[in-house]
Amino acid sequence: MAKRPRKPQRRGARKPTGKETKQRLSELVEQLGRHDRPSDPLFVPHLEVLEAAGMVAESLDGADDKYPVMLESICGATDDSQPVEQYNGTLGVTVAFVNTHQRAVGQVQWNDNLASIYTNPGTVSGVRWGTGTLISNDLFITAGHLFDQTGGGWERPRQNGTANIISAAEIATNMQVNFNYQVDATGNPRPVQTFAITALVEYRLGGLDFAICRLAGNPGTTFGRATISTVDAAIGDMLCIMGHPLGVPKRIEAGPTTDLTGTSITYNDIDTMGGNSGSGILRAANGRLVGVHTNGGCNAAGTGANFGSRITSIITQSPTVRSLTSGVATSVATDVIPKRKPVDDTPKRKVIDDPTKSKFIDDGGSLKFADDVGTVKFADDGVGTRKPLDDVKQPGLEKPPLADQKGPLDRPGFDPVRPVERPFILSTPHHSAAVAGVDEDRAAYESALAQLEEAMTQRQAELMQLDAEYRRLAGEYQARYGGQSGTPGV
């Protein structure tokens, strides 16, 4: 990035010495950062700090220790970032990569009407504040500290009639996101499209510096969205950060992953500045989002590193991101997800046709109680007959012609385990009359009934097992997809 031009000195005005300018910068940093803790993330610096910092850089042999910190944070002596549409492919990712992924990146900006809403609007009206990335048609991920009530020396609006700063949720709804805020290949500004933040969906969950906002107007249908990785980048993987350093039109920088520690992903060769906070960290190998940039740490000496929140830590804390990474959209019906595990993952659906089989469904190629060794005992006991209905009859037990019509058990394809209708073995009056006083046939009936009872008991146990498995799978489905539309196994 080119240095800011120095203001012309008035005739007779004395140019401040390097020591005097350095002292002025220190005073400004102390004054404007009075609400901040040393570990706090950095914000867009105030104009007077930038001007003083620029003078320090020009007055000294290298900037002092506060200059690179305020610019969050240049890794070395120069800023290597380039405008996204003028990128020349020299930073570690291809021009095609940048063209593919830059459109989903937007700039967070305070609305400029705060004075018409609040008696004490603070000092942030209209300030270009940070960066973020679309992750669905209307969901936008960024840094949580953009919605903090203090930080950077900026004064946020206060609730009317009180001295209380407005809440993080109210801060969010006083902001907008600008897409296409960039210059084209010839350096001319693109037409900007602006979308209001309608809700702060998630904010610093688990203490992590990330937030998810909902935007009006479904900008993802126009600008696309990033795909969220379910795994971290590896050390050495090339990363890309695109955003709005110092509130300028969109720029790109890239460099390798240097560390993964705790909840942080670290990089020591990606230049960032205040205004980059919230930028998505993309893995160059596949373009997936592996983190959110939050903090500076690099310096002019080339030591230190910048860092952000790593994606696996965000997934652990964020129900929204977990839902998106599980393949179910949480915003609008037009979100398109390629696959929904385990419903249509290639090539199998685990619980339905996994080669390992579900034991209760297909144990060894058969249903145990239904066709083990090829027979159902009471229906087809070895000799092709059904006891006692058509075994050799005694003369007194021969059925009348009409009583010998076939029932459900004789229908082609009948499965005694899943009958089309219940077989009524003792459904005709002549049966009960015929067995009266005949002990032999009574024993046969009792044997048949006992076999039916045994089969029914086995079937009941099997149904209970099926019911238990169904409830388990339904519970998993409900926990994973939250009752979203779609039928498992279809």
C-alpha cells in the first residue's frame, strides 16, 4: 500500500523532529486506547493516529514499536497486500482463486445516522469498521470484537437518557455490510451494494472472538458464500486473507500457516491492518474457511505473528456453524447443500445398506425368526403341510366343500411374519364343533396354537428390537438435523 502523502508545511513552520513526532504518537495511542487492555484485539485506528504514525515512519530509520502495532499488523517493513481485482498472482495463491472467493467478502460499517437516533451517538457514525464473509444466503461471519462496547478508543452510542453504552445486539443493528467495495482492474471503483445487519445471531460464544450476523436481502444469492472447513489447516498450508485494511477497498494477502495453538491459528507473513478484523481465513488448497482473523502481532522487525480464531474451535462453540457444516441450511430455503450425511453420502447410506449390515435386519442373509433353515415351523413343517388343517383327517373331521377354501396363508407371496391380514385359524364354527370330544385333534390344535404363540412372541421381540433401533436413529436424526425437512434414507 502506498504511503499516505505528507501534508505540505506552511512557510516558516518548523518540521517536528523524529523525537517530537514519536512522543505525539505515544500520547495519542495512550489517549485513544485508554479503554483497552493489552491483550485486546485492535480496531481501525483514528485518522490522527494514522497521520502521526505516517510521520513517525518518515521521520525515523524504521518505525518505532507502536507504529506497526497500531496498523494491525505489517509483517516486516512493507505491506504486500494488493487490490483483489489487480492481483498479479505473486503472493502464494492464484489469480483464479482470488476471483472465485473474493465476492463473498464484505465490509462492516457503522450507519451514518446515529445522531438522529441517539442523544449521545459517540464517535463511530459512518466509520468503516471491519470485514467478514458470507457463509449462507443471509449469514455473515466476522470478529466478535466488532460488536464490543469498548475498544480502540472509539465511543459507541449510549442509551438515550442514560450513560449506558448500547448492547452488542443493538450495536450490530446499527451497522451495515458493503459488498463489491473494491476497484476494478483499471483502478475504478465498483458500484457498492449495501445490506443491513438485522440480528446478531451469535456473539463470542465460549469466549471466542467471532460473531455471526443475519443480513437483510439474502446477499448470498448474488455474491455467493464461503464453504466452511470441518478441519483445521495444517502447519505450512498456504492461507489467504481478503478484507478492508484501514477501511480501504478490498485487498488480498497470503502466507503460510505457522502455528495452531489452543483456539488460535497463526501466520507470520500475512500483512493485516485495523479493518481486516473479521476477515475469513481461507485455505488455498480448497478455498474453505479455516478461521476468522482477529489480532495483530507482526512488526517491522519481522518478528511476531498475526492470528485468528481457528475453525475447529468455532465449530465446537457455534450451533449455527455446526448446522452448516453438517449439511443443513439454517437460513433460507434456497440454501443449497451438496450432501446431507448420512442420507445421501456416496456410496452408501450407513444405516440402510452398509455392507456390514444391521444385525437385527439381515443377520447372515436371513431374518432369524422368519426363515431360518428355510422354514417357518408352524406353517411349513418339513412335509409341505400346515398342521392340523390339511394333515390326514379322520373321517369325522372331513371339512365340507366350502370350508376347504384357501385363506391368507395360501396366497402367493404370503409372508407369515408380515401377513396382509390376520389368519383366523379357528374362524369357522365347524372347527370348534369337530374337535369336541376328540383328544387327538385337540392336541394337534394345541400344538399349532403353541407354535403360533411362539412365532408371535418371536415376532414381538423382533418388532421391539426394530422399534428400539428406530428410536435410536430418530434421536440421532433429531439431534443432528433439528427436525429439518427431509426423510432419512430417501
